[in-house]
Amino acid sequence: MITTINPYNGKELKQYEELTKKEIKVKLEKAQKAFESWQTKSYEHRAKHIKKVGDLVRKNKDQYAKLMTQEMGKPITQSRGELEKCAWLCDFYAEKAEGFLANEHVETEHFKSYVSYEPIGVVLAVMPWNYPFWQVFRFIVPALMAGNVGVLKHASSVMGCAELIDQIFQEAEFPEGCFQNLVIGSDKVNAIIENDIIKAVTLTGSKPAGAAVAGTAGEQIKKTVLELGGNNALVVFNDADVDDAVQKCVDARFQNTGQSCIAGKRLLLHEDIAEDFLEKFTKKVKELVSGDPADENTYIGVMAREDLAEELEELMNISIEKGAELHYGGARDKAYFAPTILTNVTPDMPVFKEETFGPLMAVTVFKTEEEAIKLVNQSKFGLGASLFSTDLKKMEQLAPQIKDGAVFINHKVASHPALPFGGTGISGFGRELSHFGIREFVNIKTVVIA
């Protein structure tokens, strides 16, 4: 059985019976049958159903948000924001997918030659708990618009959200089998990847999970897209608009109680503005309201599980032993971890090197532009970085020196339907969203007429 638990009060929410091997086989066969029909449907037909999904999300936003908050502790206002973004994604791909996948004509010596983008079949998604709706939607919406179908292995702690998403697609009148949630644990994933029906896999999660899934898929010569962890740097130069940067850095670190791969986790401050910035930053952090995630005023809820809070506490304590200073916060109560700021952080400390998946900011001071870029790149991760400065020309010159998959200037790193999302290094490979994302799981076919 898979049991979901409210991390705020520790109460059991519901139990879900895992699928048997036979039941999984039936669902995969149903998916394959659905694909054979769905791939023939027009973009107009697909878009009509996707728009219905968006309409349902908007209509039932409060109901869906409540379950999300109960299962993983996301503050209720942020749960609603996540759902609004899912509806936006539906509108975006319903409008843009046909253009993204239109045939591209290429001038050659032949009478006619072009590239077509054609669906490949059933795609498996292995998704995490931190954005239980958004992570799934950014996979399945473009997949369905491309003519593929999908099966989902969601995180066990948000199985209620997974079942609800399944119901939404049914209510939007998608043909049976176009999208199915698989109530399974991680131990059944390898066998599903090995099934001939599965043509590709996408995973958002940890490095070990990504390595395991990519390894199995690689043995089967099946494509994967991996969106793994991040250790994003927020770099504030001495000519930055400090007040604006402070607010954006607070949002970048503490939104979703810090449980985001693209959260700003390392705050790099130029020595000229470090003291002023830290004073204003700390004041803003102290104003963040902690409490019941279901309360409208709560900004910092609980972490999704108590063991995750314990892991963050251990990274903090080891870093303090190595010389970091506890500037603010540091307290933990079960799954609650208070907003925390560590200063005097150096690159040899866990809070600098590892992904701190919770409300903890690691602060490092730099002297020169060259030192700042070196610190940004001194990470095995490569998801994104933010640069704060009023010299936009200089920031654009620095952007190519950063190895990450995204550089945001005077803004926190964020995903946007129109922009590709993904990383380098151990942050993964492949891209989601935009025209790049929808083309990850298609057959890019060359057609030549002599």
C-alpha cells in the first residue's frame, strides 16, 4: 500500500493499493491502443481537449490546491499559483504546438526535401512531489499535443494529486488510455521502462534517480530527458539596485519553502554592498510568515517530509562545524525548518557544494567579477544563475561565461512555457517547454523527393 500523510500535522490522508504486474500490463496495452488512434487526430482536435483541461483547472482551482497543500505542505496561495501556471501552459501549447511541429522545408539539390516531426508513442514520466501538478503538466501537455500519450509514476507522497490529474484528463474527455497514473512504487519502474511499449522516459528528480532511470533506458536504447537538482547562484554586484535584488532573492530562495530545483541557494555578494544587502535581506526574511500551509497568510510552510528537514539540518550543522556562521534561524521542529541564513560560507562546505532543498540561504562574499563567475561555476550542478546589476551590457557579456542552462539578469530563475528549461552537468540533459521541449519526444524525420 502507498500511504499519503499530511506533513503539517502528521495525519494519514489516504491509502492507495499498488498495481499488480498484470494490471500494469493492461494499462500499458491500453496506452498503446490509445496512441494508435490519438496520433491520427488533428492539432485542432488535440487542442480542444487540452483547452478543456485548462478550463477544468481554473474552475476547480481551490479544490485541487487544497489537496496539494495537504499532501506536501505547499502554502495554499502558492498551490493556487501553481495551478494557474498549469492552465497557462494548456493555453500556450493548444495555440503554439502546430506551428512548433510544422514541416520545415530545406533547400537541397533534390526536387523537394523537408523535415517532419512525428509522434513516437507511449512516454513514461517519473515525477517528484515538490510541484505535483506543474511537473506533470509540463510533460503531458506538450506530449499529447505532439500526438504521443503518457503514463505517470508520481512520487508516492502525492499520489492523491496524481489520481486527481488522471481524473482531470478523463473529465476533459480524452480517449481512454491517453494519460494514465500508475499507482506504483519505485521498484516497478525498471520493468516498465524495459517494456517494448514504452518509447521514451522523462524524469524530474534527484541525481541517483536520474542515473538509475537513464541507465535502464540506455540499455534499451530509449531516449531520456532528465531534469535533476540545482545549486543556483544569486550574484549581486556592487552596482545592483539593492532593494529590488533583495526582494527577488528572498522570493528565489524561500518560495515553496525552498523546495525547488531552481531556487537560489547560494547568495554571492560583492564586498562593497554585502553588509547593506545582508541587513535588508535578513529584515525581509524575518517578515516571512510561517505557519499552517492552509492559512492564506502563510508563506513558509513545512517541508514535505520530516526526513528531508533532518537532511537539511545535517548539511547546516556540518557547514557550521567547518566555519560557517548561523546569521539567522537554524531551528527545526519535525518537518518544519525555520528560514535560515548562513554567512561566511566557503566552497568546501556542504551548503555550498550540495543542493540544499529547503529554506536555507548560504552567503558568500566576493571581491572581483572574475571571482564571482568562478564561484558560480564551482558546482557540479548547472541549472541556472541570476545576476543582479544595472550594467545590462556587462551582464550579457558575462552570461556566456556561466555554464548553466539558464541565466536570468535582475530576476530569479523561473520556468516559462515559451522558453526551454533544463540544465548541464549533474542537473541533467534535454529540455522541457517551448518548441525545444515538444520536439524532445518526436521522430525528427527527413523526407526527400528526388
